[in-house]
Amino acid sequence: MVMLCVAPLMFGLTQCSSNSSTITTGPTTPTPVSVIPDPDTVSVTTYHYDNMRSGIQPQETTLTPTNVNSSTFGKLFSVTVDGAVNAQPLIAANITMSDGQPHTLLLVATENDSVYAFNADTSATAFWQKSLLQSGETAVPYTVVGSTDIKPVIGIVGTPVLDSSTNLLYVVAKSYTTGGAFIQRLHAINIQTGAEAPNSPVTISPSIAGNASDAVGGQLLFNAKTQNQRPALALNNGTVWVGWASHSDSGAYHGWLVGYNSSTLAQTYVFNDTPNGNQGGIWMSAGGPAFDSSGNLFVMSGNGDFSAASNNFSSSALRLTPGTGSSSSMTIADYFTPFNQASLSAYDSDFGVSGALLLPDQAGPYPHLLVTADKTSTVYVLNRDNMGKYSSTANNVVQTFSSSVNNLKQDFVFFNNTLYVSGDKSPLNAFPFNPTTEQFQTTPSSSTAAIFSCLGSCYVGGTAPTISASGTANAVLWTVDNTAALVPGAAVLRAYDPSNLAQELYDSTQAAANRDQAANAIKFTTPVVANGHVYVGGVNAVTVYGLLSQ
């Protein structure tokens, strides 16, 4: 099959289509060819698969503990892109492309402000590639933001979100002009063509009343330079939610959360967690805002100023309720802040480092639970209906326990009444949950032999697992070992039996002659599993794994 690429359409867009023999230029429609329809059925439209941030892909019928081994499973191909892939790749199944045929798309966003649509099942050339940079712009050089956290450039950091009902991909790109200006824009991209949707893009420029040190005339303005769009985007009830933290605590920053109408891209909601203080970044280890079935929105804020009386809510778990009617306000319906938040913040051991994991409904006295953590590797189990607020002497929560001897800075997974979590320079541990007592066992039931760390001084802090299964059967736990994330070196894909983490099923170093070597590692990378494939983002590439018979 030959991939047909049409001349650039706008902002660096190159559109490609599939044609078996002829190559056509210009705006003509390629002649449809006879192909076997794509049998894939599973799409991955958001970070960690769903808005509860479960980390579970429960529709995997191909990959099982029996066939995930180095004899039958391995690297199938990789696709090359123009920058680091910090954002989790997404999967769109059965999308009709310009050849008139259904394809499954691998959607990739890079730090060079580019978005790609590849065939998720083959190593064919991209259907399209689009640069989100406008004339006179580049991705932001890391040297101009005062941080080495993301380098060499900063462009698309947070994982996009896909609306499968409209085939629109929402993504935030950060850019830098030759005149020294910083710009952040929200784009809505048609995944069939790569074209911008109507009203796209919009420049991000929220403001809110406040008396912070960087406020001007009682108004706190969004700072496109210091604010890092690290959390994954979320889509819920027609609103695209975007959050921000900072670049390694450089400059004045705050925890912003802004909602945009998914049809018009009009700004509809604005929230700032420290309008009269500083910091409070919404980091969540790259995770996105979480939503329960009632539409409650949960985010975690990091280190900074806390005073409920001053409306500053750093180091807190927040349950937010959007305003009604024409109001753009966000109400803090409930919150939890650790009793030792000041100490945690002072020593950069802040609460809110991980995302909010919403557990399935329970039958006990606390039917709605939330799990999160701080950098000391303390896991907090919160009652979402009564989160506990703040006490200077004790934490009013369902449970706390230590999950590791070292820093925890990653998201985790809850599957079959077990929590999977890893700290820095530590194994991945499994903690069983008793649904009758609604308490976690405080010692791990099993642990990996592998230690998830990094070489030298770095901030990787463990690993972010994910689980594929067919319902609750044939489960495989997948994770990426980013030991070399801040030094040159390939990531290692590892697969485990989640019922016994001591049993490693596969890792990408086992086959001879570097057969399964992934691209160089990036911190916070979490593997994506769909339709018998595993996708691993890295430096300038996404590596695709599956059964070798494919």
C-alpha cells in the first residue's frame, strides 16, 4: 500500500490518504480501494482510559498472561515523530479516512507542537501531520522558563482528550515568538483530516479576582510563561477541562482550572486555587481531572499557600461544582487538606502529587472513595461524600498508610480490589483492599523484583502502571521502566501477573539483539493497551508491541 500525501493545507498540516497504486495531487478525493475493514473496536480517548482515572482497559481479548512472553510477543514497529512524547498517545477505532475505509488511528502529540494520526496497526506513513505553530513561533526553549524539567523544548505536555462523538481532538500547545512572547492555545482538531474545527484555536487568557502578589488591580491574570499545562485534559458534559501547574516552581504561578465549551471553544468556567496567595499547582503526575457519575469534579493541588479563610487551597483534594446559568464561577463543594500541609509544602513533600483515583462504588459505610498520595509515599483514602476538610491535629480520612520507603510521584491503578503503586527507587507494590472493612492491607501482598528509579538526581519517582483484561479475566499489568529517563537510554516495557507481581511475564530486554528495544525513555510515561497492541511513548517515537504473529 502506498500512502498518498497531499500538499500542506494550513499551519504546516500535511494530509495523507491510502491508495493502492496511483498518486494524486490537489484536492481531489482518492479512489476507494478494496481493503479488509478494520476489526478494531476499542478506542482510548482520555488519560488512563476513563474519567475515574482507573487505569484499566477491560476489553482486551487478544493479549493474555499466556501469550505475553518474549517468544510470542514483542516489538512490531515504531513511528517517528518530531519531538518527545510526554502526552499519552490516544487510540480512535474505526475512523473513516479519505480512502473511504475504516482505520484505527494512533494519535500522537509532541513537545515540538505537532500532532500526528498514524495507522495504529501498521508502520505506514502518517495519515496526516499538523504543526500547531503559527508564523514566527517555535516550541518554547527550556532555557527561557528557568527549568530543566522538560527539555529541549516545551510544546504539548498534557495528554489531549478525544470526543468520539464528533471526532475532535482537544489539545493545548505552548509556543514562543521571535519577539519573546509566550502563547498558549486550545485547539480542536478533526482527526479524519487534521484540520482545525470552526472557532479553533483560541488563545488561553483567563483572569479572576484576587490579591496575589502577581495580581494587577485586583485581577489575577494567566501567565502563559510560568504556567505549565501538565495535567491531562478532560471532557465531561460538553466541557473541555484544562489544568495548569508550573515549570519546576519557577516564577509566580497558581493552580488554574479552566473549562471551555466543546462546540464553540468559548471559555465557560474559571477556577484558581490560590487567588490570594501563590503556587498550589495542579500537577497530578500528568493525570487529569476526575469525574464521578454525578458529575462531581475532583482535582489535586500541590504545594503553596493554604488558608480556607483566604480562599487559598494548595496541598488539597478538591471537589468542585461548576456554576449554573451564565455564571463562570466554580464552587469548592468540599475539600481535604492534611494536618501537616505546611511542613509537607516547606519540604517539597507536598500532598496532591498524584492524581485522583476514584474507586468503584462500595457497599459499606463509605460508598464513594478516592485514593491519592503525597511525595512521602503516604496514601490517603478519602470519603468523596465528606472529604474531611482541615484540622491542625489530625486527618479526618478513611485511612492513610505508607506505600513505599521513598518518594511517590506517579499515578496508580485499582483492580480486583487491589491497589498498585510504586515509589522512587522502589518496587511496584500490590495492596489488597477489604471491601467489608473498606481498609487496605498496609503491607504489600506482592512486589516486583524490578526497582523503578532513575540514574543520578531526578524526579521520576517510580512508575505508572496500567492493566488490560477481558472483564476481570486474563489480566496483565503493564508498566514502563524509565530508569534512564533523564539520561540517554531506552525505556523498558514490563508486563506482570497482577495477582503476583513477583511473576514478570515479559520485558523488552529479554529478546536477543535488542529486538524489542523501545525509544529513549521519558518520565511519567504510561503504556496504552488497545486491540492487541501496547503503545509506549518516548523520545521522538512511539514504539508499538503485540503478538509477533501479527
